[in-house]
Amino acid sequence: MKSLVLYSSLTGNTKKIAYAIYDEIQEEKDIKDVNELVD
């Protein structure tokens, strides 16, 4: 199973939590900042 962690963070707190979740996922994974995906 693939997992994708999406986050949006103005101050960096949500980013820290997103990376903590990302680090706990054992299977194939990716992490993206939503702001980098928006045109």
C-alpha cells in the first residue's frame, strides 16, 4: 500500500507533525506540502 502525507503549515508546527507521521509509516510513502502543489 502507498501512503501520501499532505500538509499545509504557516508556522512549521503542522510540518513537524506531518513528518512525525511520515516517519512512522512503514510501507511505501511520500510527503508533500500542499502549497508547493498549487499553481
